Amino acid sequence: MSWVSQTFNFLFALFFLLSFKRASAHTLIIVLVLSALAYYFTYRPPLKLSRGLRWLIVACVLMFLSVLPPLFIESDLASWRYNLPTLEMPLIYIFGAVILVCLSGANLNLKQTWIFKSMAIACTLNGSIALIQRIFLNIGRVSGWSSIMAFVVLTSIAIFGCYIYALYSKERREKILFSVALLLGFVVVLFSGTRTAMVAFFVGFVFLSVLVLYVQKSLRALTYMLVIVAGFASLFALDHFLEKRGVLQTARSTTDSFTHDLKLYAQKDPDTSTGLRLARWKVAFAIMRLSPIFGMSSSTKCKRLSEILALAHSYRKAEDINCAERYENEILNTLASRGLVGLGVLFLFWAVVWLFFWRRLSINPQVSLLVLSMLVFYLVFAMGFDPFSFFTEGSFFMGIVALGVIATQSTKPQRA
């Protein structure tokens, strides 16, 4: 059975090692669900569905089911074909539920050290890619071979993993190597030029630091935490200095600034990063007023687009709008596409994930801390993006939740 454990170890490590590659997490979650099914039907392990795990599985299934009601409103065959792509991401949550069921009684011995070391390798690799893209290729906002958002989100979680491992490691050499890796990973956060990701990262980092002190019930780690904060501050100051001197291309020009965007938006020009986001939010509010319970499918939105734009007092033209567009805010995106029912399910999903791993902090503190800090990062990031609705970010989230469940299910209680 050791080769089976090694296979799953390798799959979970790949979530981090391939974080620079587009669609890697989406592909890996499919491989993971197929591997879980193969394991279950080969070895037939007894299902061990604890109460918390049952709630988590139900929440995942509801994340899929909440998408269905809008598809039956004002629906015909052509509408179903048009709306079919909206089912692709919710299926990831069904995959997550299948993985959790099939592996609930699995006799797997996950080597956490391997997985945390894969995070260090990922931070080092992604940071090196970011340095090459920014310094030698003169790219303002680095993205690896992925999207800007996916690159910074996945790297941020790997940084949290390195930070957790370094805090718990008693070997000085390991602590230094993981510290260097997480500082290299921070280069990705800096060079992505993504304001929401930067805020989410620091909120997640502060939350994680406070939670570690709470779990350890000691201030021993505070000195190390302050050293890492000083490292982040130094890199931030160095980046700002080099941009001012013209050594590095700025991630955002003055015409991309938040205040400049707002000025253009006030002049009825929403075609900016912030302005377009605000215009989309107004459309989401209009959809919520028209269909508050279940939201609207993409096809229904197309049919009623003129009415929606009029209600939103939008400056945008109907012909310039993609009916399947998202709203760069998880809550508004959910309200527009799944209504209050979908929002209730989303809140349930967040609460269940939080409670599941909060209660397992004493069982496996390192992995539980990783998942909880990831959840906080995603929640903050969701204010300016919709990570639970995108393939890479959503697949990665479910993959790490599955990792956390397996690791905490198969670990005996240990001292934090």
C-alpha cells in the first residue's frame, strides 16, 4: 500500500509544483477524483464519514445543486446549450465530494514533509520565474505560464505553507531554507501588481501569525515572525525604490491607479480596471433586484439585458457585454447567478470548511493552519475577485481541502 500513499503524495505535491502552469490545478483535480475512484473500487475500504465530513460533503454537493434552478427559468434547448459551460466549475465541487467519500476510509500515509517541501520548491521556482519575467523580459505584471490571478493566489498559499513549516521546524537549516523560499515566493505577490491579492496576502499572513501564537500558546515564534515581516518590508521598499529609479518597469502606470480610475468613472468612462468592476457590480445588483431568489442564467441575462442595463443606470452598451461575464466579487457573482439560495449555500460551505479544520487544530495543526489561512486569503480576495468560481483557483481550493481532510483523518492527536 506504500506505493498508493506515495502516488497521492505526489498528486498533492503537484498542486504546488505546477502552480506556475495554466489549468494545472483543474487537470490535477480530475486526476485526483479518478485516482480516488480507482482506489475505492480496487480496495473497497469501509466508509468513515464523521459528522463534520458528512457536512463538508453535503456542502460541496449543494455548491453544485444551487447552480441548477436558474437554468430551468425561461429555458429551452438553445438556452441549455448556451448555459452548459456554467456547469463546468460547479462540477469541481462534485468531484471534491466524490474524493472525500472515496478516501474517507483510506489507509493512506501522507508524508507531510514532502508536501511542505513541494511548497518550498514552488515558491523558489515561481519567484525565479517572476524575477526573470520582470527583470529580463520587462513584464510589468508577472503571470508565470498561467493567469496573473492564479499565479499569485497559488503562490500565496505555498508561502503560507513554507511559513507554517518554518515556524514548526526545530532544525535551523530547514528554517533558513524555508524562509528564503517564502521570501522568493513573496516576489510573485509583489510583481503581480494585484492590489486585492496584496491585501488578501497580508490579512492572511497576520491571521496565520496570530493563530499560530494561539495554537502554540507561547510567544516563542514572535521573533521569527518579526524577522519575516522585516524581510517582506525590505522587499517591498526595494521594489518601490527600483521602480522610482526606472530600473524596473512599474506594475501599474499612473493611468492605472485607483484614484485615476474613479475620476474616469465619474466622467462616465467605465472602461478601466476599477470603473469596469463598479459597472459590473451595478449590473449584478440590478439582476439581484429582478431575480433575488435564484439569480439569472447567462441566457436569461441576454434576453433581459436592456432591462438590466436600464435598471442599473449603466454607461455600458449591450453589444459590448458578454452575458457569461463574472462580476469580480464572489458574493455579487453568486447573487447574480444563483440568487439568495446560492449565497446561503456559499456561506454554508465557508462555515463548514472553517469549523471542520478549526476543530482539527489539535489533531494536525500544520495542515489545519494551512487550510484555514487559505480560506481567509480566499475570503478577502473574494471582495475583488471570484476565486471560488474560477477553474484554477476553485480546483486548487478543493484539492487542498481534500489534502487537509485526508491528513487530519489519518493523523493521531499531537501537541501543537
